[in-house]
Amino acid sequence: MSLLPVTDAQARLLALGTPLAVEQAALIDAVGRWAAEPVVAVRDQPAHDLSAMDGYAIRYAERPGPWTVVGESAAGGGLDRPLAPYEAARIFTGAPVPAGADSVLIQEEAARDGVRLTMTGEGPLRAGGNVRPRATDFAIGAPLVAAGQRISARHVALAGIGGHGTIPVRARPRIALISTGDELVPLGAPTPGSRLPASNAAMLAALLAGRPATVFDHGIVRDDLDAIADAFRQAAETADVIVTTGGVSVGDHDLVRPALDKAGATLDFWRVAMRPGKPLLAGRLGDAIVLGLPGNPVSSYVTACLFLLPLIARLGGAADPLPATRTVMLGAPLPLNGIRQDYLRARITDGRAYAPDGQDSAALVALASADGLIVRPPHAPAAAAGDSAELLTLD
């Protein structure tokens, strides 16, 4: 089976899934998720002409007064009657401008003696001065959040002031994590001989902690064909996505592919033209999507960023689920690239990207200290310091 280009593999994985069911989520619970439908305003903002300053509501044409102060308008409650000619109302920032007034005389330019009000400065420079007109931010029916837009705290504020307490979003995908390998032991357990801590599941759970997903760790499964197949069947009963780490290469103990076949899964693709992460696989088992990540921790992390996170975004209804890159300037030369797309761990220093030594797929120090991944397309020519490159930013 030939190596699949990264973009082709991403497209095929995303095609395996469709956005999940729509549900209404409270605004705070919608943060980080994607709007399933357009959200439009159900109220004007502001709903009335409001004062932008503390002062007095007046008619601009009546300057310089004098006026008779007949009442007060505060935020949340306005004057209970219109102003007659040469009447004014004390008004505070955010309060509704009474009917009959069209401007606000700021208090620094006003003199008041009992109910008598006069203007001491220039006053408002035009009709409507110091007033925020009704619906200047948005009107009823105005678009607030587009379908497929990821919801931030700013969108929460906008939807909330637009009259909404909930937003339509997609259900959170259920992610089952399965670690395979006789060499693995639980985190914190002794590691005699060649045993290794099972860090990948914890790493992936941490990576998903800020995403709209529900994660279930199914623990470590030994290198046994029947045991792995049973773990797949069990996970498929409740999971939308089954994620395995390890066992996807070509060794005698790499049993994920045959276990998938034994469990009744359909393999969509295996092996991608990328470094690190070549032995990635994807398929389907019943209603669940299966994503097999490499066991080396750097490979597992990089492939999760490029495939698992976009898949979650796809299931969550994102308009553009693929990760974005930005252009950076290289701080050091890079050699000619080979046939696979490279993702080099990089640090940003003085505005330039450097790819340090230690790019082995089992070396975590460079990953932990990296600011991003320099993307090197297949057969990219040698690059000099000062050349531009694309950088995938890491969390």
C-alpha cells in the first residue's frame, strides 16, 4: 500500500464523519464549540436611544436654554413622560433618552440652580450629541454568529446581549482511548527492564481537555489479537471515535490492523507520507470512526494535532476543521526534504523559527519546548536562514 499524501489522508478521514446531532447549549457551555445554525439578534442593541454621558437630556434646538429640570432618567428606568419644550431631565450614562429630547448636555458644561438649568460650555455639537442611537450596534435579525463559527467568550457576550440564553451546537463527540503494548505500565508504576509508562493516553486526554469532547480512557490492552479486538468492540458500543496508540506499524506485535479486521471494521487508509507519523490508519467499526495513531509519543502528538483535532471539529460542525498555519522566517538553514511531508519541532526566537536537533519521534524534550511545527512539503528544496516557511502553532 503506497503512502497517502497528508492532505488526501485528512480529507478521507473527515469524509468518514458527519456533524453530530444538534442540541441547545447554555452560552457558557457553548464556549469552544461550533454553532450548528446561524444565530441572529432577537432584540435591538441598544433597545432605546441611550445617553453616552452623565448630564441632562435636552432638545438641541433649544440651546443655550434655560431649561426646567422635571425629572431623572437612570439606567434600567427612564422618565415616565415626554419632555415639553424647554424641559430637561437629569440623565446618567446608559439611561434611555426621554421622548422629546434628542441630545445630552454633559454635566461639566451645565449649571443648575434648583430646577433651573443653563449651559456653560459649548454643549453638544449637533443634534444627537452624546447619544447612542437605538440599534447602532445591531438590529433585530442581524447575524451574530455564523453556522460553523467556533464560539468564544466574545460570541457569548454578543449572543447574550442579542437576546439569547442558549446557542444551537453539535453534541460532544465521545472519544475512546485505547493504549496497546505489552511494554506499557500505568503512569507512576515501576518500569523494570524495557517497560514504559503509558503516557500517550494522558497526553491525548490533556490535548482534548480544551476541546468539546468527552474522553473515556479504556486503559492498556496487551498485545493479544483477541484482547485488542474485544477492546474495539466494547469501545464501539458507545464511542463516536476510537483512538488507539501503538501497534499500527509492521512488526510482529503490531496487531491493531488485524484486530480491527477481526472485530469487523473496515480500513479506509493506512500509512501517510509524513514524518513523524507514517503508520497512521483510519477506518470504521459500526458507527464509530477508528483512528490508529503511532505509539511513539511525538508521532502520536503530531498526528493527533493533524487528524484527531480536525476530526473532532468536523463532528462538532466546524466550517473549517483543518488547522491553520502562519508564515514565519527561518533562523537557520534546513536541508533538502525527502518524499514525506516533515513536521519539525521548532522554537521561535527573536521572531525567527529554529528547528533544533533531537527530532527523533521518541524524543519529547524538543516537543515540550516547541512553539510550533515547521511544515516542510515533500521534496522541498534546501532552505536558507531568512527564507519563509509555514508554521503550525502548538497549544
